[in-house]
Amino acid sequence: MFVDSHCHINFEGLADRLPEVLENMRAQQVTHALCVSVDLETLPAVLDIASAYDNVFASVGVHPDHEDAREPTVSELVELAKHPKVVAIGETGLDYYRLEGRSIADMEWQRERFRTHIRAARATMKPLIVHTRASADDTLRIMEEEAAHVPGGVMHCFTEPWPIAERALAQNFHISLSGIVTFKSAADVQDVARRVPLERLLIETDSPYLAPVPYRGKPNEPAYVSHVGAFIAQIRDMPKEALAEATTRNFFRLFASAARSSS
């Protein structure tokens, strides 16, 4: 039994066919999914889905790419995280991939937003979902400065080389791998998939993006996390069922406080 630890089933193309999406999950033995918030404007839709389905959980946060989104405060995130289906803070983090003529120094607003989320995670003791792209050193530095290890969390859709994974693991974070691990060009991600301790590994789809082989280039959905798990099991030379059991156990241990009471 698999769990999709990160998806966006409130997005267009999935939200309008939720019964089918959930049935596809069941057919592929994917028992639960975490629908991750990217801004406060669309959070109500995330919470509505999580409230309507016993096997869907939610997070609360504002993505670093959403520059025009309403800026959250620590107290606001803490209050929103009281919802019984909210199991995490995020996704949050840093993304310097598209600076659009700006310098890294100009991205201080991202760094301040990230600090706000870490402080909310510490206040609620709910895990932090971290997005990092072209920004690993600053991401890990801020995590250390803000003591993000206290609640811990997950580096979602991890694409960095092993030394970055080691540093994240040392800060009490899990490593979550998406369909990217199945791509032929993803040598660094596959190396991490082989080396990350099994008890700190999660799998995800980040759907509707990043569909794994054999669906690459098509819309992604939570059912396809089974292909991510099967691929990682193959390159780790272990049974798929054992990989599924471990990553599911890791998910419920990390997100224990709310997820167990709702499952």
C-alpha cells in the first residue's frame, strides 16, 4: 500500500474529476494522499477536499513562487493549522530558478516568508514541507538558523545531489522523491534514491506535474506514485511491497498527530 506524500488534487484537471482520481488511487493500492497548499487564496478548496475524503490530508502554506499571493503571518498559519485535517506547514522554501533579471539579494521577501513558515511549524510542532530549487545553500542555512529540525519535515520533490541530501537528513528532514527519479537523465536523484536511509524516505507525485515513466509528458495523478515506488524498489534491489510498507510507515510517523486521528 502506497501513500502520495505530496500532490495538488485541487488543481484544474484533477479537482473536476476527483471521484475518478480517488478510484484510480484505490486500483493502484494508493491508500492516502496529502493535498498541499500553495497559497491562502486557494486554501479553502484544499481544506474542502480533505474534509470530504477520509483518506486525503491537507497542509497550509504559501509557495515561494507565488510572489503576488497574500503574505501569511505566523499567527495566521498557526490558526489555520488547527483544522483537523491539516498535518503540515507548507509548502514553503526558496526558489531562485527564475530570477527574471533580479539578483539573489532581491529575493529577501522569499527568505522572510520561509522564516515565517518555519516559525509556524515550530509553534504548531507540525512538519515542514520544503521546496528548494537553485537555492539549496540558502534553504539549509535558514533552516539551521530557525531551528527547523525541531519539528523536522520533508524536502519535497528532491532533485539535489547526495551531499545536499546528507545535510537535510542531518537537520531531521525526510527526503521525498517524485516521478523525476524515473527519468533517464536523473542520475543525481537516482543516486540519492539508492543511498537515503529507508526510514527517512518518502515518495510523491507532485501531481498534476512530473508524471513518472511510463506516463511522462502526460498529466500526473496520485495513483502514479505506485510507479515511483516500484522504480525506487528496483534500483534499491528490494521488493516493491517492502518499499511501500516503509514509505507508508514513514509518512504516518512524520505526520502522526493529525493523520492518524483521521485515517
